[in-house]
Amino acid sequence: MLSRVAHSLYWLSRYLERAENLARLVDVSRYDALDTSNEDNEETWRPILYATSTEDTYREAREKEDGDLDIVSFITFSDANPDSIRQCIAHARENARMVRDQISEEMWLELNSIHLFMQSGEAEDLWRRQPEAFYRELIKFCLLFEGLIDATILHDEGWQFIQVGKFLERSDKTSRILDMLTYVNEPERSQLASALRSCSGFSAFRDEFRGDVTLQNVMAFLLFSQSFPRSVRFCLRELDQVLHAISGTPAGAFSNEAERITGSILAQLNFSSIDNVWSVGLHRYIDELQKQLNLIGQEVFETYVLLPSEIKNLPRLESWQMQWQQSQQQQ
């Protein structure tokens, strides 16, 4: 497969997964703000900026707007935020356009439709009148699109690169949702439940733990669950399988750094427990995990996207690498 095709399919998937996770975060946070009669308090929304590392970007954007920019609008629509939901969908659509012949007609029509909606005034009108309906529609679209990916295209190398983007982005966002719990010293039960709902995992948590919603149980579930599809362990297991399918390397071996790092993290998760997290420290453990996830993304780029011939053109190479690193994660 051409590296540019793999690159576009990978980012198509990552940007849509990012948009869905942001929509879940905002929807849950908005519900909590309404429940506490504190919807307009910026402190309610600052943990999301912290989790997505957009605090500095928000501050700069707000200064340009003379202080007239609320956090929810910034996360959802702002063009000054490269990772706003609107921008993520626009980036996904652009990547899909570049590989139009690699995706199905159904995928293109749905993605183009949601892109045009997000660029229209109708989206902002719905957001102001019925924000809960707005975010639920975005989440439904992302779930529908994921179903179309599985049902309407060949499960070949292209599909595998889509899966790499999905599971790498999903594991990163789950870790960031967990990191939000370190924003306060002792998270309350409602905050722990919100972290679960942000991953659509509250019901699954009840089924697996059948115990109280405690920080230890929530951490164990979202980090180590073998069966919940948004746990870090589950995502990395799927990522490991897809990377080996792409390279053809047998399980248990590795042929590139992306496979080696993924396998190393997965082994740690397989043979660790929540006690190991406490011994290291919650924030420190998650911070190190996020660095490793970022490194996997960089190694995927260097292994499958970066062409040897382009090494000769160093200015272009450095520019491309910088663009990849900036868009890969909210650092």
C-alpha cells in the first residue's frame, strides 16, 4: 500500500475517534454542570482543557476574542482550536477525500454530510437550542461510521491502518479521561461515574465489578479490563494484533519499533495490577503511558509513511515530521 494512502486512512480514523471522544466528554460534563447548577462556571470545564492539553491554546484564543470565548464553544466549534470537534471532522473529511477510491460510497456520503452540517449555521443553532441533542447526534454519527467501515470495505491493509488509528487514539483518550481524575486531589463518586460515562462504560463497569464506584475500581476497569472495548489494555491488544497483521510478523516477535513498544506496554498491563499504579503514582503512571502511546504513533509514521527517498530532502522531511507530531496527540 502507498504510504500516503496509509497515512490518510490512519488519520481519517484518528480524527473521527477524537471527535467522538470530545463529544462524549462535553456531553457528560454538561450534564454534570446542569446537575450542580454550575453550568457557566469555567472551573467545571477546565479539566477537559487539562486532559486535552489545550489550556494555552484556549487562553490565547480568548485573548484574541477580548475574553468573549467560552470553553464549550472553543472545544466544539473554534477554528483557533486545531482539535475542536468541527476541526477534527473537517480533517477527517479531507483525509477521506484524498483516498476517495479506498473508502465506500456510504462512508463518503455520511462523512461529507456531517462535515457540511458542522460547517453550517444550523449546527450552531442546534447546539444553542438543544446541546444534548447536538452531541448525541455527533456520537451516533461516529458509531454509524465505525459500522460502515467494518461492513462496507475490504478488511485488507487499508482497513488495518484504520484500526491502528482507532485503537491508538482510543487508548490515548481513555488515559486522558483517567488523568482528569488527578486534576482534583480526591475525586468524588460523581466524578468517577462521569469518567465511566465519558467512556460509555458505566453499565459495563457494573457488570464486571459489581462493587462500589471507587477510584481504585474505576482505574482498574479502564486500564486493565480484558473485555471492555475502551480500556487501555483492550485497545493495545487490538493494536498489537493489527500491527502484526500489517507486517506479517508472528505474534510474540517484532519487526519494527511500533510493534516492540506496543508489545512492551501490553506485557506490562497484562502482568500488572492496580497496586503497581499506586506504587508509581497515578499521574506519573498515566503520563508515562501517554508518552509511550505518542511514541508508538511516531514509530508508525517512520515505519510506514516516511519514505527513504524523502530523507534526501531534509527541510521537507522536518516539516512533515513536525506536522505529524503536532496533530498526532494533544501534547
